[in-house]
Amino acid sequence: MMIGISFRHLTTAGSLFYISNTTFSSIQQEVFTATCAITGYHNGSERPDLSSRVAYNNIVMGQSPQGVDYGVPGAADNSYLYRKITAVNISGALVPRRDSLLSPAVADSIRPWLENGALNN
């Protein structure tokens, strides 16, 4: 059974508070494209490339330099992406590494997408 969760998209003081829903297309548009896949970061300059044309495959089929899968369908807690945005059981800097931080609500919005199979929807 797939559960959809919708949130309002609010920004304040440079922080993204919610994403509109837990589909990959919303996460791509509202999180990866807006805060990650920018010049000098995950637009091909750093792994993983989160540009819209390649992000899904890089997340679901890619591994971090530490050998941890970026996205593990059905297991957010084992996903490097989720661990990196929540700073749980991970080394290094919290992401994104700029002024615009993701709120805990955004991480909580990405979790169901991973837990529900990380579909390309």
C-alpha cells in the first residue's frame, strides 16, 4: 500500500520547510534542483550528480565514496542520502553545505518516498 503525504511548500529565511508531496518529481524540483544541483555542488561537480536528467538513477543505483547506497528502496535508515540530510550515523558535513538548510520536515518528507520503494514518480 502506498501512502501519499502532502505538505505546503513554505520558505522563510532561506530555509525550505516542506515539500509539496513525497513523489520523486516533487523532491527533485523542490529539493534537489532548488538546493543541491547548483553550480559547484551536485550538478556534476560533486557526486552524486542530482541534475534532473540523471538524479533518480544516481540515487537509486549509486553508491557514496564510502560504499553506502545513496538511496535504498524500502530502507531510509540505510540510505546515505537520508543519513546525510539528517546527520544520523554519518560522518562529514550535514547537507546542503550552504546558507539554505533543509528543515527536519523536509527530511521527514523524503523518508516516506524511500520507505515506499523510492519510485520514479
